[in-house]
Amino acid sequence: MTKSQRLFEVYRTGLVILISLLIAMVIILLVSEEPGEAMKLFLIGPLDSLRHIGNVLEMMVPLLFTGLAVSVMFSASQFNLGAEGAFFFGAIGAAFIAVNWNLPPVIHPTVAILWGGLIGSIFCGIPGLLKVKWGSSELVSSLMFNYIAYFFGLYLINYFLRDVNAGAMVSHRFVETSKLIKIIPKTRVHFGILIAAVMVVITAIFLFRTRWGYRIRVIGTNIRFARYSGINTDRAIILSQVIGGFIAGMGGSIELLGMYRRFEWQYLPGYGWTGVIVAILARNNPVYVPVAAFFLAYMRIGADIMSRSTDMPNEFVAIIQGIIIILIAATSFLSKQRHKMVVKEAMS
Amino acid sequence: MTDEPDAILRMENITKIYPNGIMANKGVNFSIAAGEIHGLVGENGAGKTTLMQILFGLNHPEEGKILLEGKEITIANPNAAIAHGIGMVHQHFMLVPSLSVAENLVLGVEPRKGVSLDLPEAIRTTEALSKKFNLKVDPRSAIRDLPVGTKQKVEILKALHRGARILILDEPTAVLTPQETDELFDELKLLKDQGNTIIFISHKLNEIKALCDRVTVMRAGKSQGVFAVADVTEQDISRLMVGRDVILRVEKSVAKPKKPVLKVQDLMVVNRFRKKAVDDISFTVRQGEILGIAGVEGNGQRELVEALTGLGLYASGDISIGGKDIKKLSIRGIRDLGTSHIPEDRMTYGCAADLSIEMNLLSYTHDHPEYNKNYFLMDINAINEVSNKLVEEYRILCSSPQQEVRRLSGGNIQKVVVAREFSSNPKLIISDQPTRGIDVGATEFIRKRLVTLRDEGCAVLLVSADLNEVMELSDSLIVMYGGKITAYIEDASSISEEALGLYMLGLESQGPEEIRRVCHD
């Protein structure tokens, strides 16, 4: 891509976000009794206190992990949607270690996170394996696997970790040593955000500076060329899914150990789906994932704050996300302007 | 350009820019007179096809206008073109293989009986047209059973049936044998005598001389002018096309073949239709020789190449490279024996168009120690250095090695492929259509390189549908027809095009003893 075309993509993405926000404003105007207040809270609420800024950063952490995970899997042109299940299942794996083991402080969460990552990588690896062995669509199998993760996970919690004295279906309390420390006072922002930052760098280096990442990108752009060049495409496909799953599983574990005292999710938390949006906004480039994750986290927290003190429900974020995806995926959106730019460049 | 009173069609100041930024036409003027055969020549990538696609409504220009009989018209799509009496016969035929000739001919304008196709009427129409224009086809036979030359006749009839008075033929002879070409020319002259106008796109100058009345020469998206064919020589045209004098003769010394590198023994490949695509063939390619495979496309060459490179399977027989049997080897394993492969279709197999030139040059060697700093990280500096060197050595025209391959011209993309494949110290080069669809400069360059590598002791297998190329470049030749070898010509310069054509059409075949001679020990 030339510089001007890259700029054009930034402009296009910015315009998409602007349009979706404008539509959000229109919805607020139509639905709310107090549109001025609702808009204000939605747009600047996340910035009005340290606690709210903290909320945005907390929300970013899981999105960074799932965004990175999906970026790696999509880079190989494998549309594995298993990040959701890997996130959930990785957290369950971590919960077992956090509840049952006794380890020194730093080591305890490290072991739990790595264990959660391992479970996540097996979970996302299976659709990859089914794809290369029998050609089954990773899209379909990973979607189905998410349900397996959900119900099997709840079964494990219910039968092996459940605290019968608690009022709901939740696990026993985690051992204190397993938790991730808070790093910003008066907020719940935890050490996980630093791990996420390191993972952004590692993932970027992996994709752009190692031979494994190179193979994944070649497969993602032209798998027949990869095969012709002698690249073992099966192995690279599975590798990309395993690594994506590992990052998602890590993310689930970190979210759990940083934000909770017990395992208490009753539903799939949805971060895997949002991770897909993050990856789409970031064009599968780990370097842009933080920007996309920040934007989505900001929007969600804004909607949360708004719904708490006005009559607007926070689910309307889903509408904005939907519009963003449709416009970005629509390749012909602004294609005329793009062509004009190309023409201008070629003429000069 | 002077105004011609009898111009039936004029295109004025046509400019077309593709989404990837390539300017295919720059202010092109083009005009044809009624009832002439007008040649349109230029190198591949000169913009001939783009100009004709604009005329046929497949592409839309940024600037310029089209005038038909003096009236300005817009051609939004092929239907509009056909309505204006403009028909096009594409390089790749647009026919339904499972349907009959008559059904293909009337497709879209079917005669009906109630709700169903009136097949007898379609057959009558086909027979009438076939007779009127003297293009002999059997209305009842299925397209897939027909030879290429006949399919082309169906395409021409199809265009005429839709009322075309101006017929565009896009490199119609590229797929034909010399005999079929002669036949086509007779038919086209007849069409002309009946008052039709024909635009004949080609880059073969002898054909232009033999067939056309006038010729428009294009180079790098611009028109170089219109000439009466009788007034110019082939040399004149070629100088206008390329911008300098070209010697398309390959300069090479007599080959000194040594030990065999590639040995193929009783090879059989069965395709997905369970047909024997390669039928029990044996040959060897030795160090320091270029063995050419001539043949009309679709006679087993693709399946053979796929078997040799590991991209496809083979049913029985033995293939050995450098003395090693490749049956159990992966594609990587075959490459590690010193095999390089220039694929027939560079966009499908030869490159990842969305990645940079640099990344494309590395696809085989990316895990070699010289490009990796340690176990984990690749050595970006080493990669930069080598790609800069290759870009320079192979004269790849680009802004930098970081440029996406998609944004290069066809010839430069092919140079990227060739640079990669030639730079890995190959012992055997399987070169499938190495110069298809690229400009003369790049063609010359690649051919010279192949000869140099031969002289350095490489074994080269050359598959090409371009008769000129296969005859000029090869030291020895085999001809494939219907999956079998029909002839082995030890000295490629000793045979004429016509004699080769007979083997290619399967009309003649050497005896098994003569063919056996291609196997060396």
C-alpha cells in the first residue's frame, strides 16, 4: 500500500466510526426523554472521573487479548470464531488452579494463566485440525465448539468447584496468592493490562518478524502459493489457531484473576465476539489492536454510564457495532472516492 | 490522426486507470474503416485488451468518447455493445462445455417452443449461419468434445448470430496450431468480403502482415499511430512496439548435455475425470540441456508438471530427480533436491499479490539460516540486502522491494517469480510458460537467463504453448498429444513449424523406437 492509500484506509475507518456515532445520536434523540444528558454521558462520561477512566482500561484488557487472538487466526484466512469459547474455557481452567492450588504469589497466577492459555489453544486448535484433516469449515465447527465450551464449562464449575454455601452457581473463592495485583489506586485496573501490552508487542513481532508468522501471512494471502513454495500449510494453519487460542485463553484467565473473587459467569461473556470486531477494525494488525480495543471499551463504558443515570439501555452499543462492521466489510463503501484518488495519483 | 470520412468507429482520447493505479490507456485514438481487417498490435501490457474491453463495455474509461458512424455512444455493458453491433471473441472462451454447439450459440437469445427451448430451430439456425459464413461446426456435438479451433468458430458464430458487424478477436491464434491458424485466416477474409469489420489483436507480426489491411500500434498505453500494412515492414512495427530494435532470436551455443537430472519412467497421471491425462510417458532431462515440450494446451502438460513438482499426484511410474525417487517427497522435499518451478499461472501459484516483493522473494528460502538471526527472529537486514540485490539483478521495475506485487506490471511480476526460482541454486528448472503474457523486454531477459543457467549445468524442462519460444529456446523437443509423446526431435532447430504442427494435432506420430531415444542413461 502506498502512503496515501494507507491514509485513505484510516480516513475510511474514521468516517465509518463517525457515521455510526451519528446514527447512535439519532437513536438517542428518538428514544430518550432526556437526550442531552444521555449524549453527554455517553460521549464524555468515561472521562469524567478517575474511576471511569479506570473502567475503560479494565474493559480494554479482555478486548486486547481476544482482538489479538482473532487477528492471528484471521491472518491465516481461517475464520475461527472460537476465541469466545477459548476465553471462557481458559478462565475455567485458571479457576481450578486459583481455587485448588497453593503456590507462592507471582508463580500462582503465572501457572494459572499459562494453563488457561494451554486450554484455549487446544480448544481453538481442534477446529483447525478438523479443517486440515477433513476439510470441515472452521467457521461452523468453532461456532459449535463454543456451545460445548459453555455447557461443559458450567458442568465443571457445578460439579467440581461450586461453593454450595453461596447463593448462586459460583465457584469457591480463589486463593489470595492467585490474584493479579491492582496497579492504579482507586480503580480496578490490574496487572493484566501490562501483560496485554507485552502481548501486543510479542504478537506483532511473531507475525511480522518470525518465520512462523511469515508462513501464516503467506497462507492468509494465497494458500496455493504457500503450498507451491513448499510451506507445510497444514502445520501453519494449526499453529495459527493454536496461538490464537492460547492468547484468548490467557485473556480469559487474566480477566478472571484480575477482576473477580470467584468464577461467577453464568453466560458466555461475549468478549470473543467483540474481539472479532476489534480485529476487523485493526485490519488484523496487532499494532492497531490497542486503538480498536480502546475505542470499543470507551463506547461500552460510555453506554454503561449513560444507562445507569438515564432511560437509555446500554444494549444500543450493539447497534453501533453492527453498523461499524457492515460499513467496514462493505468494500464498495467509498470505492468511488478511492478510485478518484488512484486516478489522481496516476495522472500526476 | 487525420479524419477519415469512412471511419465506421472511432475512439477518441481514451484514458483508463485501473484500481491498482496502472494507467492502461493514455489518450488513445483509434479508428477503423468499414469492411477492413484492422490489426491492433503491441506488447503484452501495452493496453490493447483494455482498449477493446472499453469498446465492448467490460471496462469504463476515465476520459474519452466513442463514436459509431459519427454519433457519440456510451457503452455501459456488453449488451449495449452487442446492440450497437459490436461483438467480441475473448482469449478464454465463454462457452458452456456440457452443452451442444447449437445450445451455446442461442444461449440468451433462445428460440422457444412454449416454455422450453426449441432445439430443432436452434440447430437449423446454427446450420444456416455455419453455411452462410463458411464456418463448419456440428450443431449437435458437445463443446467439451471439440478441439480449440472449432470452439473458436463457435465463438465467432455466436457473435455473428447476435448481430455483430464489428468483430473483435483477442489474440485468436494464441491457442491454435499453424494449420488451424491458416484456416481461421481464410474464414476471416471471407467474413470481410461479406462486409464485416474485424479488429484483430495480436503480437505476432507475421500474422498481421498476412491478414490485416491496416494496423494500429500501441506501446505503454499509448497509440503509436496507424499504418497501412503494405507500407511497413515487420521490423518497423516491432520497433514501434518496443521502442527499440529487438532481436527475438535467442543467442546460444550448442548444448553439451551431461548426466541426466530428471528421469521419468512410464509415468501415468489420472485426472479427476478418471481420464489418463498423462499416458505412460518416459523421458530424461540432462545437465546442460533445455528439453522443450511442445503441444496444444490441455494435452497433459499441466498434469505432468504437477506430478513433477509434487503439486499433483501420479498414479504409476517413477520420477527421479538427481537420482532420488520423489514418490514419497513433499513439495518442500522436491524443492530441496534443487528443483525450481516457474508456474504456468503466476497469479495463482507464483506469488502472493498482497504481500511485498521482498516477502515474495523469500517464500522458499525464508527459513534458511542466512535470513534468520537466531532461532526466533528473521534477519530483516539480510532480507533487505538480498531483495535489493535481486531487484537490481533482475531489473524489477518498482518503487522499492517493499512495494506490493499487485502493483507491478505482468512482466515485472514474472521477474519476481523468476528471480526467486533462479536464485536458489537450482539443478533442475521446470519452466511452465515462462514468458506468457509479458512484454518483449522481460521475455528476452528471462530467455537469456534460462540459457545462462543451462550453460552453468542446469537441466531445464521448458513447457510452452508458444511455438516460437519452444522452437527457439529448446535444444531438443518432445511433442505431447493426448497425454502421450508423439515425437522426439533431437535437434530442435531441424524441424519446421508445419511438421511440428502435424505432431501436435496427433495427425502423425513417430514410432516407439524413435521416441525411446529421449531416455538417456
